Amino acid sequence: MQATQTPYDILILGASGFTGKYVVREALKFINAPSSPLKSLALAGRSTNKLAQTLQWAAYPSPPPSIPILTADISDPPSLHRLCSQTKLVLNCVGPYRLFGEPVAAACANSGCDYLDICGEPEFMERMEAEYHEKAVKTGSLLVSACGFDSIPAELGLMFNSRQWKSPAVPNRVEAYVSLESDKRIVGNFGTYESAVLGVANAQKLQELRRSRPKRARPLIPGSPPPRGPMIEHQKKIGLSAVKLPSADATVVRRTLSVLTENPGGFPGANESSEAKEKREAFWSTVKPAHFGVKIGAKSLLGIYRFIIVGRFIGFLSGSAFGRWLLLKFPSFFSLGFFRKKGPSEDEVKSAAFKMWFVGHGYSNSNLVSRGDSKPDMEIITRVSGPEIAYLTTPIILVQCALILLCQRENLPHGGVFPPGIVFGATDLQHRLHENGISFDVISRSVLSP
Ligand SMILES: NC(=O)c1ccc[n+]([C@@H]2O[C@H](COP(=O)([O-])OP(=O)(O)OC[C@H]3O[C@@H](n4cnc5c(N)ncnc54)[C@H](OP(=O)(O)O)[C@@H]3O)[C@@H](O)[C@H]2O)c1
């Protein structure tokens, strides 16, 4: 943890990027606002010109506030160390993280300042944990990836569902179904597409990394693992057809559940009061682990076939250098219009929204599990919903995580590399998201016929 005399509370690195500029816009809402812990903000990146334009865009229609602009380049580690010595917290919006993330995480871990990012790349996250956890524990730097749509709705959404299972009821599995909605086109920027393509291309490296690491603790989940099921599922209750979504969410949630298995009361805060300790332990005692998976849903089969075709293009072509070149040269064509070099227009962003349904199956009484052959007899459906995922929801989440770091740092782990759920689960993040337009609702509870 940095001493409090560092000039900036938050520094946004990669602020000139497509997502970065929306993060700046979100952060400006809180600077010097009443009761906001955010008193000083700086922007950083390679080009002062672009950063000045970002500030102008983000502040519009107000004139750009006077916010310091600092230059730094990922390929110049001393420039990153200079940034870290000037801030309590870096929000890293420079991706793909597999290409650009490590020097930033390393600079934060070495200097002791905190670090959050919006990465959705499991290999990067797990590699940073392997490489920098020990160092970060020593320096008191808290490094948390996936503080965006990847993977906070999944992490908090699973916890929210699992906490609805009041004893003696227990969940066995929760399947999340993401549904994207808009009356305009749903479009993502090239940066996310490139991160996804490179992630699929390097899937083997993630497996190698996992094989080289100690086995993670497995949570004790009542009942058998869920059956595989068909490739396309028709979820009548929520009116969606769905296919597996190979996003980071399931792997991030599994990491959190594994950490929780080893630390059933969560992690002690760096300097928490006995009241905060009691609250934290009480929270985690209500979170029950469950098998977890994520699917992407659409109202029509045609929508599902579009997802499958894009997945096949990326899966098939990302394996060779020429295939990757084709995918990255013609993003719009190979993503069937889901991604564009220039990203979505502001209108497209404004008109989009998401719903993430959590369909939980479990047992009305944990005694049923010991009978061996018994199937789940209870279903609880919950939902997380909010605005457009990448440029509205992600900045809201990232900025709220940052504000929690600023005002509740004593209740968070001293230092280390962690998945977001275990760090923010027991804080007021869910409440903060709710207040900023991302809601958590219980939809139904029902008894399943045998
Ligand atoms: N978690 C989520 O749900 C979520 C949502 C949205 C985005 N993301 C992720 O966020 C990342 C960024 O996406 P994006 O669409 O915003 O990409 P982008 O528009 O390409 O922005 C990339 C940013 O990185 C900066 N950068 C690149 N190379 C750099 C270097 N050598 N030194 C310093 N800065 C450098 C760029 O600076 P210049 O302006 O100088 O080029 C730009 O500011 C991607 O990995 C994406 O997957 C995640």
C-alpha cells in the first residue's frame, strides 16, 4: 500500500483507448463529488495529444477540467515506475493484456501501488498470480484483474444466487445465460476482439501454465456435477436458446471459489476493525459453492447460429499466423459484424443493455444429497442486468471497485494478486453497482418436479 502523500488517488493508464475514454468519463462523475473519496486523478498514455482529446470528449458538454496528463509507454519500464510512484492506484486499460499487461502489473507489484484492470484473458490473470503474488504480498500492492463486465457480474451474480439458498437448502449448480439487447447493432471495439483471438490462439499456453502450478483446492459441492447437455440449449423459463460462452467468467469464478475453500472467512483486511472482520466472515459464511458455467443466449436460433459461426471462424483460423492475420485484418467480416475496427458509435453504445440470468439448481434440503441418486429438486433464478457491457457497465464497475479501494482499503487484503470476487465480494460493491444502474434481482424460486 502506498503512503497517502502520493499526488494522485487514481491514474488511468491507456485513457486514450476506446474503453479508456469511457472509463475517464465515468471517473469524472466522482472527482470531488460530495462524499467521494476521489480527490485527484491523472491520465496517462503514449500521446499527450490523444489524452487531451480524451479529456475533452469525456467532459463534454462541460469544458475539460484541469487534470494532469502523464506520458508513459509499456515498452519503457522506468516510465511505468515513475507513474507508480505518483499514485495510490493504477487503472490499467491497455490491452490486449497478454501483449501489454505484464510490465504494468510488474511495476505496480514492485512499487507497492494498487492495480485494477478490465482484463478478460485467463492466461494473463493466472500468469500474473504465478509471477507477482509473492512480491505483491511483500510490497502491499493489491492487484486485481477482471474488474469489468469480465468478470464481476459473474462473480457477484453467482454469490447473489448462492446466498438465496437458505439452509437447509443448498445449490448444486448455477448456469449463467448472458443476453445482449439493443434496438441498434450490438458492436464491440477491435481491442476486445483482438484479445479474444489471441486468447484462443494461445489456449495451449494456459493449459501448460496450469500444469506447471500446484493444484487448486476444489470446493465441496453437494451432489454430482451437472451432465454435459446438448450444444444448443433451449431455456424455456427465460425464453433463450444458448451455447457455451468461452469467456473468462467461469475460470475467474472457479479461482474465487478455490481461494474461498482455503480461506472460508475470506481474507483479513490490511487493518480491519473487529466489526469489519465479523461482517466479512458473516458474509462469506452465506456463500455456498456451486458448479458454474456461462452461456450466451439469443431469442432466436438464427442469433445462436451467428455466435456459433463466429466461434468456428476464430477457433479454426486463430491456430495459424495467416489465419490470425485474416481474422485481425477483417474483424467485421469474421465476427459477422459483432466487432469493428472503430468500435461502436455513441448511439449504439447508449441503446445497448445486458441481462445475465443465473439459473440455480439444488436441493431443498442438504440431507437429500446423501441419498446418492437424488436429483436437484429446487430452482432459484436470479438476474444481473445493466447497460451496454463493454463501454458503460465495465467503466461503472471499474470505477466503483476503485472507489472502494480508496475508501475501504483497510478492509481489503494487504497485498497480493487475487480474482475480484474474493476481494470485493464482502464489500458494498453490489450495492454500489445497484445505485449506478446495474441491478441484482431474484426472479423466481420453484420446486422441480421429479
Ligand atoms: N472486461 C471487459 O468486459 C472489457 C470491456 C472492454 C474492454 N476490455 C479490454 O480492454 C482492453 C482495451 O480495449 P480497447 O478496445 O479499449 O482497446 P484500444 O482502443 O486499442 O485501446 C488500447 C489502449 O492501450 C494503449 N496502448 C497500446 N500500446 C501501448 C503502449 N505501448 N504503451 C502505452 N499505452 C499503449 C493505447 O494507446 P494509444 O491511444 O496511444 O494507441 C490505448 O489507449 C482489451 O484488452 C479489451 O479486451 C475489457
